Amino acid sequence: MHPGMSQAKYNEYRDGHDHIAKGIAALMVAESTIDSPEVQVWIGKHYEYVCQFWTPSRIAYKSLALTYTMDPAFKATYEAYETGLALYIQQAINLWADNNLE
């Protein structure tokens, strides 16, 4: 937990991330393609979640997504939901960012 952050706020952020990750994982398991409207809506929710901390540009958001597959800690976080989720989210973010950000 970040110094100065209340336990309640930490729990709110953790629960928000968990909700989004589970939503995207369910779509991946259902074999939804990354360009499906449902997946792209959930990626929009992910972007809104990230914007609570920082507002990334297209390149920055895609760079963050790359860390989900390259950084062992980030990858483990997503892979704990479903095997392959880190790459799935990264690819879905790339598409969403290209279509929605400058």
C-alpha cells in the first residue's frame, strides 16, 4: 500500500481493478475476440481506472500494456486470473488505444 493511502482507498482501488480484470478474463474465456464491442468496452473501463492515477496518451497507455506481458509482477497479476490474460489485455489495449487516443 502506498504511504499516506488509507486502507479503505486501497481496498477501493484493489476491488476496482479486480472487477475489471475478472470482466475481461470472462470474455477471454468465452473466446471473445479483442475487437469485440464487449472487450473494447471493458478496456475503456480499464483506461478510466488508470486515469484515476494518471492520464496516459496513446503511446503511454500502450507502453503500460506492454509491461503487463514483460514485467514478471504485472504478468503474474493478470495470469492469476486466467492463463494468457496478460497478452490478451495487452493486445486489446493496443487496439483500443489506436482507436480512442492520440
